[in-house]
Amino acid sequence: MVALSEHDLDNPLSPLSEEALHWLVMLHGGEADEADWQRYEDWCLRSEAHQAAADEAELLWQRLGSALQRPRRRRTPALLLLLGLTFSVAFWQGNEQGWLADQRTGVAERRTLQLEDGSRLELAPETRVDLRFEDRQRVLTLYRGQLHVQVAADPQRPFVVEAADGAIRALGTGFDVWRDGDDVRLSVTEHRVRVRQGAQQRDVDVGQSLAYGARGMADVQPVDLESAGAWRRDRLVVEERPLGEVLSALSRYHSGVWLVRDAALRELPVTAVFDTRDAEAQLALLEASLPIRLRRLPWLTLIEARAQ
């Protein structure tokens, strides 16, 4: 168990402890479910160092006045880890979450790839994808993040993006796909795609978007393509979106941790165009325009209600 002193609040966190704190911010953001908690626990079991980092992050979380919403996980004996549990859990985690994916971008990193079939793939920050080109089809698996693909025509090999429990088949097209956990959203920039989730199937045309997730597939909606593709021009465009969602999107361009301590603040509506090349400056703009104040620590920025 990690012991913390008052001085620790002003000390930088280790990379693993900061990653654990990111998990806690996500888990207490109001949308996490049992599967998210299970993924966190699996992350903790990857090694003794991961467990120690989780201990430190959870103690810091409690010191900040935030209560853990779920009972602490039971510890796995170190002997089991030595007998191979670490490897098996890490291997499962790598497969399910894309930690071992063919292409992985980091914080604030964008990447453009020319694929072997002539297709062009653009990856947003913190994106993980696998590529599998076969004789009869071309498959891209999106584990997390956002991408845009301009598909090269090949009638003999359909191009399919797998994301969560759905599949998106290109029909000679360009399109954006965003994934966070089980939630997937796509926008079509050219021609058409066919989306399948379980028994449901819908075609989505250029200028339209569609979302699907644990609750099924939503209706097709019109979309502003300039706004939807703004990330490819270092911009984030939001209109009447909750602050919590905006911070989640901006956090992919910032290496520190942002924590909103008041749940009501996460629902504040935000309409803005952000320059993602300087996420910290965008946070300062939010402070100037919303009833919030920032408290900066070396490893964390607390976002609190501004005193009246």
C-alpha cells in the first residue's frame, strides 16, 4: 500500500500513476459501466507496478475529496502473477484494447498512412488500429480514437472498418469513424457506407452521420462535414456540447490530467472552435468564458466552480 504525505500533492506522478489517474477520471465521469471497471481492474493486474500505481492514484483521488464509486478490487497474490497471470491478462488486454495494434498514435500525435492498396488513412491522437488485408477483403479494426479513410476502389476486396460490435463497409467512399469504448460514430464525406450491427443494417450517404453502441443503432442524421472533419485541420468544433464531453475530446491533445470536481459543471453547454495545437490555452479560454476556475498541480488540473 502506498503512503502519501501532504507534500505528495505537489509532486509529479510517475507515468503509470498518471495513467491510473486517467482511468479514475474516466470511470467517475458519469458514463462508465461495469465493463469499464473490469477493464480498469484488468489494467491493474498487468504487473505489480500497475497495482502500485493504481494504489497511489486511488489514494490521491480520495485525498482530493472524491469518493471511489465502487468497492476496491481484491488483490491477486503476487505468486499468481509470477506463475503467468500477468502475461495472460496483458495478452488479453492487448488483443481487446489494441495495446499491441499495428498503428498507435500518442497524445497530440496525428499520422497519415498510404496503405498498400492505395487507400489513404489519417489517424487522430490516441488512436489504435489493426490492418488486415486478405485476398477477399480489406479489414481495419478500430480499438479507440478517430480516423478518416479515403478508400481505393477494389470491387473484388471490400473495405471494412470493424469498430466495437459493428462493421462499416465502404461503397467507394471516404468517411470518418470515432470510437470510445462501445460507442461509435461515423460521418460520410464521399459516396456511401453500409453499417451493420447485429441484425440491424443501414446505408449512410455523403453528408450524413450515424451512431451505434450498447443500446443499438441510432437513426441517420445530417452532419456538417466541415465541423466533423475539423480535427484533420487541428480544430475541434463543438456546438452546445457538455463541458465534460469537450474536455474529453481536448484531453487527447494534452498529456496532463483534467478533473472536474462538480458533476453539474460537466453539463455546462459549450459552443466554440478550439485550436488543438495548444490544448492548455483552450482550457484557459474555457475558464474565461464559463463559471469555472482552474487549480493547477504538477500532474493534475482541477476544474471547479468559480466563487460567486
